[in-house]
Amino acid sequence: MNIVAIAGSSSPHSYNKRLLEFMQQHFADDDIRVISTRGLPMFSEDDPLPESVKEIGEAIAAADAVIIAAAEYNHSLTSSLKSLLEWLSSDVHPLTGKPVFLIGASTHAQGGARAQIHLRDILLSPGVQAEVFQDEEFFLGDVRNAFDDQGNLMDEGTVKFLEKCYHEFLAYAKTVNQVKGGQADA
């Protein structure tokens, strides 16, 4: 399956990007392309669509599914992720009808749960209308201690749960794409 994975943090040492990179390696049978919101221009309805955002929109439109790893700042999603979503719901709408899986990593115990609540509302709203996977939620808390020096998740139970969530999402994405007439190879 062709998946675009968005790391929703502008941090140069993003734990959410690290989680997506782990998934990229761990689920190597799928084509997972990790994209960061770091350095993207902030949304302004007066500005034309930036080339960097246009390329992300094209990648999403061509993908079978999207994973968004939402960092949590002040009990919500980051401004860089919110800005990207605003760009992607202004002139272009690549998330419309696209299967999306929300995950999150945080230094706190909740693992970004509150950011995912806000993100889910945005993704379901008019102008975006993504098909957000609702069955499982993956939150990685205490992320500072979750990875080894090679970027691997150390806790076997966490890896098993991530595998369960991911495979359930793939089945969901395949079904959504079939219903909507898409082509998925899950």
C-alpha cells in the first residue's frame, strides 16, 4: 500500500517523526513516505499555494492512505500541522475521502490524545472530509524512553499493539478505497 505519513511537528528532533520512521522500517512491505511539517510556510488565504505544500497535496492525492502523527502542544495540535491542513483545504482537497490513521507520541503519559481529538474534528469537517479510522487509537506516552539508539521501539507489547492497529487500519483503508472506487493493494 502507498502511504503518506505526516509528522505534525516543526521540531528538528520530532518524536512523532521518529515513530513514523520506525513504522517505515517495521512495515517495509508497504511504501510509507514520511513528510515533515517542519519549515512549511504558514497558511495565509491571501498567498498562492506554496510549491512545497502543492507537492505534499499531490503525494496525498496519489496515496492509498495517510497516517498523521500529531504532536501535542498546549493540549492541542501544533501550528505547523494546523497550517498544513488549512493549505490542504483551501485550493486543493487531497484529504477528501482519504483513509487517515491518527497516531501520536508525547513525553507525557497521554501520548498526544488531546491533540488527536482536535485533529479528528478538523479532518471530519467540511472542506477536509477525510475518512478517519475510528477503531483503534495509538498513543505513545513517555516517548523519551521508548526508542533504542537505532530508533527501534523497545517495548514488545507496544510494538505488538502498533502492529495490530496498523493492520486494522490497512483493512479499513482497503475497504474505503474499494467503496470509493480507489485502487488499494493492502
